[in-house]
Amino acid sequence: MAVTIGLGCWGGWKLDQMYPNKFRIWTIVLSLFSIFAALYLVLKDFIKPKN
């Protein structure tokens, strides 16, 4: 989970360096996306029915 969120934040930070703007939009968007992706992956495995 931490790796997914860390990669999202790092990727957003790098994109903000390449394409500067008034707000750090890439960092915000990719951070939020990576948080939701990490939660989805954890919950998907947690809720999976056991055979």
C-alpha cells in the first residue's frame, strides 16, 4: 500500500516539475488516485471469498 501511494506521489511530483503550473495539480491528482487504487487493491483481497 505504501509503495503504491509513494509511487503516485513521486510520479505527480515529477510531472509537476516537468509541467509547472500555479497549483501542484499532478501531485494532487496522482496522490488521490494512488490512495484509491491502494485501498481498492487491499479491499479486493480482503473481501475475496475463500474457496
